[in-house]
Amino acid sequence: MPTHNNLPTFRNAASVALLWLASVGASVAAAPIEVPTIQLDDLAIAANFELDGVIDAVKQSVISAQIAGRIASLDVKAGERVRAGQLLLTIDDREVIAGVQRAQAQLAQADAELRNAHVNLDRTRQLQSEGFVSKAALDTADTQYKAALGGRDQASAAVRQASLAKEYSRVTAPYDGYVSDTMAQAGDLAAPGRPLLNLYAPAPLRAVVHVPVTQSAAASDGGKVEVLVPDAQGAPRWVTPTDRQILSAADPIAQTIDWRLDLPSGEIQALVPGQQVRVRFTGSAAKRPMLPAAAILHRGELTAVYVVGGSGFVLKVVRLGQDFGADGIEVLAGVSSGDRVAIDPIKAGLSGARPTASGAPSGSAKR
């Protein structure tokens, strides 16, 4: 049978090995983790960026009816070119014509009453001068004449109003343009304010671009704005708008501000409303701290960097701006120029991490 006299020897060897591993681990754990850092510098970077815009007609209208009635005929269709004053649609005007005739009859009646009141006033004035009637009778005749005169004026206004309503039964184009859409057909019921068709003029045109609120200041800070449009041969070219309009309020949901850029009349031959274009903003150069992308720590909704503080690192939340590629990412808040930031945020977050000693690699944020 085998003997176990050598078991104590094996146990002593295992104990020695464990003690050696523990001492090595303790020495490794005690070794500090040195992390290279950089010092943030302010760089003069021009805020250049591009956004998508849409071509929009400066002069566009929603054509609606001014009277109620059945649409008798629709004389245009979508995409058709129209001239100013051209008939677009006709509304059944039989009721309107009856209204004109009624107003004319009331005017004739008012004229007859006015003539009768005038004759009565002249007769009463003559009789009063001869002493046959009192002054009160003359006042009554004068009042009746003035009332008849007012009635005649009222009836005359009713005739003009009815005549206008008759003209409203014929809807015409207010200017030269194109019909972009029709929202009614012959036989539909027209009502005041109900859209019937859309009309737009082919010139002038403008580019409408939605600028994010975070970039609006950089875009409007004395910078240059250009729109990429195709020329007559279809080749793209950058043109400068003749005028710009910046809305004073932002969209509460999209958080954008509308810019309306009027385009030169000689550069819009190949453009149509609704066409997408590219808008380029070139802002003035401004100094701002920049961070390299490798130094930024992203954890869910958290965006932060490790900044040298004391003998270690302090985690600071930052708000970033535009990405300028090799020049780094703009820092809007959280750190400032002169701060030293860890290049490797993963190592900087480990226990015992500290900045590299003097003379170790470090430098500016531009690499």
C-alpha cells in the first residue's frame, strides 16, 4: 500500500506558492495607473456647416370662395399655367341673380317713396307759407323726406352688394402663376373660406431652411450664407441670397428657427417649389476650447471627461457643440481652456489612476 509520508511536503510547497502569488498581486495592485493628459487650448475655428433646405414660392395663395353655392364648373387643373384675371371656376349664381333682382326692386320702391316724400314736402312748405298748415306739419313732412332719402340710399347699397356677390360667383386668378393643387370638383358645395385650389407664382423663389437653435447664433454671427442650386445646364453652383428673413420664434417641438433666403432671379430657372437644396453657413472665426473625441466618455445620457484634480481625476459632465473633425469637438460647457483632461477616460476611471508624471506625454487638444 502507498504511503503518505510526503503529503506535508506538498502542502508546504502549495502554501509557499500562494504566499508568493499574494505578494506579487499586492505589488501589482499597489502600482499606480498613469494616464496621459492634454491641456485644453482655445482654437480659432470658423463655424462652417451645411443644412438641407426646401425651395418655396414667395407669392403663393389658397384660392377660396367668397359666397356659398354649388360649383358649376372647374376650368383649370393641377399643373396648369394661368394668367391674371383668368377664370378658374364658376359657382351657380341663380340665387345671387335673384338677390340682385330683389335689391333692384327695393331700390325702385325706395325711389318712388322718395319722390312722393319730396312732392309732399314741397306742397307742405307752400301751404305753411300761406298759413294753411302749422309749422309742425312742415317738420313732419321734412322728416318723412329725410327718411325716404335714407331708405333710397340703403336700397342703392343693397344693389351694389348684390352685384358684388354676382361677381364673386366667378373666381379668377389674382396673378400669373401655376395651379399646384385643386381641392374641389364640379358639383361640390363651395362655402366662404373653404379652400378650392392652390396657386403660386414661378418667381420669385426662396430657400427655407430650419436652423437648429444651438447653431443659430453661429449662423447669424456675421457669417456668409450660400445655397447650392443647379444652373440652366443642371450643374450645381453656390449662389448668395439677395435677402434673408430670420423668424424671431423657434419651433417648440423641433427646436429650430426658420431662415427664408430670397434667391436671385437669374438663378431660379431650374428650380421648382418643394425641391430640396443644400444651404451652407460660414460663420466668423471664434476661439473656443476643443476636445479630442477619444477623451470623451459616453455612458447612456451622460457625456463627460476626466479632468485632473489634485493627485487624481475628477469626472465632469460636459455639453458639446459642433464636431470639427481633426481639430476636435467644440465644448460649450463643463470645462474651460487650461484644464488638463485624460486622453483615455477608461483608464482614468480606474482606482488609483493618476496623471502621468512631469515629462510624460501631454499637449494641446489639437492633434
